[in-house]
Amino acid sequence: MTLTADQILKFLKTVHPYDALPETDQEVLSGQIEPWRLVAGTVVYDLGDMLRGLFLIHEGGVEVRDENGEILSQLSQRNSFGERGLMLDGIAVTSARTTEDTTLLVLPPDVFQGLIRSQSAVARFFDRARKNQARGNELAMTRAATLMSSAPLTCRPDDTVQFAASVMRDNHVSSLCVTGADAALTGIVTIRDLSGKVLAEGRSPETPVSAVMTADPVTLPPSAIGSDVLHLMMERRIGHVPIVEAGRLAGIVTKTDLTTFQAVSSAELVGEISRCDSAQEIARVTARIPKLLVQLVAGGSRHEVVTRLITDIADTATRRLLALAEETLGPPPVPYLWLACGSQGRQEQTGVSDQDNCLFLDDSVTEADQTGYFAELARLVTDGLNTCGYVYCPGDMMATNPRWCQPMRVWKSYFEGWIAKPNPEAQMLSSVMFDLRPIGGDKSLFENLQDQTLKAASENSIFVAHMISNSLKHTPPLNLLRGLATIRSGENKNTLDLKHNGVVPVVDLARIYALRGQIGVVNTRARLEEARETGQLSQSGAGDLLDAYDLIAETRLLHQANLVKQGAAPDNFLQPSTLSDFERSHLRDAFVVVKTMQSAVGHGRGMLS
């Protein structure tokens, strides 16, 4: 079925940056866009083709590959692609193919270029995307401290070569650092040394390591970057570089470390997950997410890019589990839609994520199918997600809860009831459900509900006031004198909770701006940007809040990446003592900005006590 200009206009109003355009410009644009319907497996363009325009996915999926045929990204509804070539010379620098029946909206090149020139929101959006894609070699820019194994295996100079060989075998490593007193590095012994200097020369297994090791090996400091390591390996024809700081062994970088670092990418993980045949196989892929987090942070990627890429992996895992469930249970008896809420819904997942999800069912569903087929579908997918590291929601906000697996008429009654009677539970549930994002299934089940709910909620001043009150329950960690206030007791004593007292207050504020402005996007940063464009936030206020959010979110990701590098599980609890005075000062200033904006929202809309 061909899309009409009105249908295209309605869709554009839900997609950033087009949703930030004046309504008259949106109407003009909707008439200039060409809908293009493609079946699964169709080539959209090949490398080197002249691009017919910018592509925006209305429905379906597209796989984009680089010049070497490697997957760059798996795109779905509301994603744009083709801008890199259009912003250069109009020639495709990637290739793209549909992965399912797909409808694309095509913006002709002259229309796209005109938007870039005339609309600052569009220019900022695509300029940022191009900069993210144009990053240099992340390995070259990454410090040795990130690349190295921080607890290298060691032996003593007087240990025997037989002992050294057994340690390498048992731990599946190819070298040992040889240390003397005070962890001072005196040498390195490798499998090559054992084979070439012991076995080949017929030496005794009791030979001391000092007789065959490379004494005083070349080393680098933790501040060295990846290119230093790589160049040293190539110049000296070695595969191991010890990292030394203040005379002490701090770690070691091997060729395997470099290969592993370069191999971990979101596109690679997405591609692997799409071919998995079980939750266990998917779990082996998602187990590499912490390494991806470290790599992205070390490469200087912005926080909204890091969390988007990590969320893309969760989305792919969810869709694969849905497909596997359907293979087990058979085709669904009626249309359904699986949706994510919480951080996955907002595309803001980090290294620590539980699952928040629900099921929308077509109104024709029978009670038997609801409690049978779809209950089992929900169980298979949520159990699979738990296996993959997305642990069960502590609040049971999951599709396995019958309350959150309902026909559309029930979901509509939920939202109508919450808006009409905003009691504390309704406020909490509304906060979760306003972050819903479709993941897999029939997306048409959600579109009208989202528009209707936003309109009804924004027009109910009592509901908005209650939502504002609820949003202010999460406060930045500041004391009466606006210094940093840490947790006072418990296992996380003397730390800052960078989730509940850091990013969540900003998430809550952005949700309020989206509610008042009927903003359809659910990502926090996108909501703040659109609130600025639509006048919900002043230019200066939006700038301050965006800068504050960026600092808090990036501090959180850096903290998680540091924990992963230390071999620990990532969490959200930061000890201020690990920050410099400069860093603490700026973080405190960011929290003050958030507190100030909370106060403005509360007083500006009559916060309820």
C-alpha cells in the first residue's frame, strides 16, 4: 500500500530531527519524500553507486556493510542512512540491503542538502553522526592502560623452565613476565624461548628461567597509545610488550590483546547474535559487551553513542529470542508487539542492565491464547534475556507478568486510568510506560496509542503536576551547602549513585518536557534537544542541562569501563576520592545545574506537595 503525504507527515513528526522542524516545513517535506517498498533481500545500493537520496526506514530492516563486506549496522524503523555519501560527493561509501520487507522514505539529494543549509537542527544531527562515523582508528588512540592485561602472570628468575612451561600451559598464555624484588621487571620468557632455547638445544627442564629469558625487555608506560604498542611490536618483531610504571610491572599487552580489541564491535556482535540458535549461544556473544564498553569509552565515543550501540545489541538479542520462540511455538495466533521500557526503551543501556518489557496483543486475542501461547512466548524470551545477562526486573515489569501482557483495549484503559486518577502507583507506572519503544512484532499496535496518550496526558494539568512531583523524588547528591553528598550506610557507603542520583534526575526532567510538549522521541538527550527546539527549554537552560547530563553520563560510563579493566563487574557507585579536585568540582557543578532545573520545573508548574 502506497503511503500518503499525510501518513508520511505523521511519521516525520515522530522522528528526530524532522520532528524539530516548523509544521509548515514538515508539510512541505512530506510532499517531497518518495516512499519505496522493497522485499526482503533487496539491494538498496551498492558501494560506489550514485545515491538516490537519504533513506529513512518507515518499517522493516536494513543491513549496512562497509567496503570490506563487514556489517556496520543493523537498522530498523526511524533510522536514517546514506548521509555519509550524500555529504561527500553523492557516491555511496557503504552498501545496504533489506533484511525483511521494508518501506523506505527517500529524501532527494537536493532536498536533503537544502535541509542541511536551512535547518540548524538537521545540520547538527547529521554533522554529529558524520563525526561519530569518521572517528580514526580507535586502537591507535587508545592508551596502553586500557589495552593491557592488568594482572600478568609472573615467575622468578630462579624458577625452572619446566615450572614456567606448566604455568603457561595451565593458564593458556604464551609468556610470563620475570620479576625480582618489589615487582621490578627483570625479563620476559615466552613459548618461543622454551622451544628455541630449551627443547631445540636439549637443555634440562631444571634450567633456570634467567638462562633463557629476554633480559631487560623493551617496555612502555601506561600512558602510551595503541599505535606505540603496534609500532614497537612490528619494529622489534615481538608479540609481547610489558607495561611498566615507576619501575614496577603494571601489565602486558600481547598481539592477542590487540586483535581482541579491534575485533569487538557492536556490528560484529549484532551480526553474530542474528545467527545464534539458542539463548546460550547469544549469551556467549553478549558476554563481550563489557569489552565493547571499554573500547568505545577508550576511543572517545560520546555517551549517547556508546549507550545506543549497547542497546542495539539488546534489541537484536530480543528479536532473535522472539524468532526462536516462534520457531518453538509456531506462528502467533494474532498480531503482537514486544516493547521495551526503561533504559532499553530510551536506548540508554550501559554495562549494567536489567530487563523491562511488555506485550501488546491484538484485541482479537482469546483468553486461551493470551494465557497459553503468549504467556509461553513471554517466558521463553524473558528467560533467554536473563541467560544473556539482562537480569529479571526486580519490580516484575516484564511481559511474564499477566498485567503487562494484555490486549490493546486493556492497555488503552491502563493509560486512560493513570491519567484520570494520578495516584502514586499511576505516577510510577506512567513514568515507565512513557519510555516505551517497539522492539519486535506489529508496530502499528503502538503508533496511535502513543499519540493519543501524549495528547491526553499533556492536556491534563493535574496529571502533569503529579508527574512533575513524582519526577523530583530523585535528587542530585548534594548536601545543604551544595557539596557532594555520598551514600551514608550500607555496602555502597561513601559513594555516589551515578544512576539514581545522577542520570535519573535528568531522565525524569526530560520526560516532563516531552510530556508537556507532546514530544514522541524517548531518548533523554533527544528529548532535551527537541525541548530546546520547541521552546520547552530556553537556549541557555537547555545548553546547561545538556552539558551537565553529558558530564554525569560520561563519568558513569568511564567509571564502569575502569571497573571492567580492573576485572570487576561494572556498577553505578563511584567513590569521589577516585576523582581529582578538578573532576569533583565539575561534577558538583553539573549536579547543581540539575538541581536548579528541578527547582525551576517544580515552581513553574505548581509542584504538588
